[in-house]
Amino acid sequence: MIALLLPLLAAVPVMAAAIAAMMPWRVVGRLLALAVPAVTAVSGIGLLVHHHAEPVVAAQVGAFVPGVAIPMVSDSFAAIMLVATGVVAAAAVLFCDLTGEFARSRYFAPLVLLLLAGANGALLTGDLFNLFVFVEVMLLPSYALIAMTGGWRRLGVGRLFVVVNLLTSTVLLAGVGFVYASAGAVNLAALAGAASEDGRVAAALGIVVMALCIKAGAVPVHGWLPRAYPGTSAGVMALFSALHTKVALYAVIRIWATAFDLDPAWGRVILVVALITILWGAIASAAPVDAREILAWQMVSGVGVILAALVVASAPGGAIVYMIHHMVTIGALILLVGAAEHLYRSDRLGTLTDLWHRERPLAVLMVLAIAALVGLPPTSGLIGKLEVLSAALAPGTVWGVVTVVVVLLGSLIGLVAMLRLWRGIMWSDAASEGDAPDGDASGTVSPDRDDDDNAPTRPRIPGRLLVPGGALVAVSVAMFLGYGEVGSEVDRAVDGLVDTAAYVQAVLGGADALTATTVGGVS
């Protein structure tokens, strides 16, 4: 019965998008856009509970035989990702509602719902071709969301976003075609262990992984992300950070664990790319003058950490924990910076300034979010960094030691970048003292303080704008305090990725179905 509900997680957002587009009342679209990610998160929690008894559930869409039908599959890993994407997406959509994004266009809600449909489908599909389809379902509304939100740069960065993703999608589709030509199947269960047994299949899957790494923002094709994401609004940027890059990384982890069987011999190229990505993103984040561009470069660095933790270790637990932490933390920082940007009309360091004295609630939340990003307690950042370092050192290889050094160096550089961001927006120099959010003659945006006792005045950012980012900060702290429960769910997800027998059995129905579908000779 549970398996039959899996297709609804992709179908219901599509139907909700159609309803929101047809209804003349925008409140309907707003309610649907707020409800769908919440329902996704609740469904993910329900699936996590169900997987305690049944590790994998699968539905064959179309009622064809296994291997031919479109498989929708859920295990602990997919359920964890549904919860994480649902929570972050709900916070981002709520922020968009509070800042008036829904009021600007009646099509904003349908586009967001289509984006969520594509993300849910990509997380649940067990087929590479349908992964490509759902990724495209995510991208199509994203083009319009970039064009209709953000500042004056949105059309230029939108063109960049479109060109890069269209070319990458072409590479992804070609890779899927090569996989089918070499293996005779694109069903992930049928490809279990295939890359470690056949070099042709490994090369074809390598093209797929390369395309997904580009979509995630890995070096050397990474520059589009820190240019495109800050060009849109803060709410949409938070939505993209939770869905686009993380869905691509989820697919990389799934393919690496299932088809490559976590074989470290195939991971050296990815590891080198990941280590360069960590350092490149960290160093570049120390240079921009816009707060959200700094965070975008930190996203690039985080992509490198996740990939490195995946390929250097014997199990993907560190990569999963860090990915969940990074989704929550980056989302929180973007939404908190976006709350200040919404009132003061800028996120530029030195222009948006002196918020520590004026916006103390925002400042406290920013302290916790920055602590999470650099890996300090009491946040999920400490857990995430420790899991990555532990995973890298566990195999006892030179590559593991190199990974630890690079991750720690990237964290140190990231700390410098975050201190620069903090000083730029929270403190003020004598030359940047101003009067009002409109700024003084020097162009700064520095609010008033009491001249008699230097006491902070009442915050000007409405408390409701801090709720989405504050909620994600609370999730990060809760992950730290309740890591025993989170860790047990991650361990269950890792067990399912390491031992694919249950996954293959649920999707294909056993050895007979596997033999029948692998017509290309993959055993």
C-alpha cells in the first residue's frame, strides 16, 4: 500500500501546479505552495518509520514488468532527503510569501510547485532516464523563476543558467544513452555493481556522474553557480540551494553506491576534483562584496566536501550527514541575509552595515548559522565536519589524510570569509555611520543608534521575516542535540546503500527479473 503512494509525491505537486495556474485567486496558489513541501517532509518522516520494518519499497508505474516499468523507489536515504528538502523548501517558500513574491505574479506558485514535483520525482526514481526527465522538470520552472525575481542582473544570469544547464542536460542524456548501449538497461537496480565489472559501463556512467557534478557546481564548471544564484531573490536562491545542487549530489551518491559499488579505484578523479572544489570555493568566498555571493561560493566549497567524503571513504555516511547539514545551514544563512536585504535593499558589505546594534535578533541567529557553517557547536556543523573527517581517516590511506588536511584548510579559509562577512554587515566603521536605511552621502545603509548611551534601538526587521531562517537554525541545533536519533537513521541509509540486495529485490523482484532485464550482458 505504501508503495502505491510513492508516485503521488511527484504527481500531486504537478496537479497542485495546474490548480494554482487555473484558479484566479492567488491565495489558492500560496496555500498549495506552502502545503506541498510540508506534506513532502511529513511523508518522508512516515517513510523513515516504515523503513524500520521494510527497508525498501518500490512501485512499478504503468503496471509493466519490473525493469520495463518506471520504478519509484524509497529507502532510508531517499526518505531522509525527502524530509530535508521538504523542510528547507518549506522555509524558503514561506520566506517568499512573507516578502511578497507570490503577489508579483500569479504564476510564481505554479512554477514553485513544478520545481518541487521535479525534485520529489528525482529523489524517488530508480531509473536513469527518468532521473533526466525529472531533472528537466526541475529546470524548466527555474528558468522562469530566475527571470521574474531578483535584481537588474537577473536576465543576464538567467541566460547563463539556461545555457549551462541545457548543455549539461545534453551531456546527461548522452551519458544515459551510452549506459543503455553498453549495459542494456538504465534501471539502477539492474545496474547494481555493473560499473565495477565492465569498463564500458563505468565509462558511460562516468559521463552521467560528470554531468551531475556540473549541475551540482563542482570545479572546473562551477562559475555559473555563484554568478546565477545571487542574481535571483533570496527566497528563490534558498529554494535552489536546497533542490538543484543537492538533488544532483543525491543522484551521484546513489549511482556511486549502487553501480560503482563504492569502488575507490574509480574515485581518484572525482576526489581530485572535489579537493580542488573545496579550496577554490573557500578562497573565492573571501573576495566578494555581496553577502549572498559569498554564500554561493561557500555552496561550491560544500559541494567539494560532500564529493570528497563520498569517494574517499568506504561508506557514504559522512557525505550524507554533511549534505543534510549543508542544506539546512546555507538555507538559513541565505534567508537571514535576505531578511536584512528585504528591508535595507542591499546585501553589499559596507553598505549594509552596523546591524549588530540595530538588529540584535538577526545578529544572534547569524552567529549560530555562521557557527554551523564553519563547524562549531552547538550546531550540526560540528557533527558534519567530524563525520567527514572520520570517514576520510577510516580507510587509513594517504588520500584520506590529504582529504582531512584540505577540508580543515577549507574550513579555516571559510572562517576568514565568514568573519569578513560578519564585520561587513554587523559592525560599522566611523566613516560608515549613517542615519537611515536609505543611507547617507557615502551610500551606506547604517541605522540610527541612541546618541546618549549608545544603546540599541528597537529592531526594524519584522520578526516574521526571521522565522524561516530562524527555524532552519533551530533545525541545525536540534540535529546537534539529537544526533543519536539522526545518526541511527543515517546508519540505516548507509546499510541500504552498501548492501544493495534489498534494493534489487524490491525493484526487480529477484534474480530472474534481473537476468531478464539486463539484455546487454551485465550480470
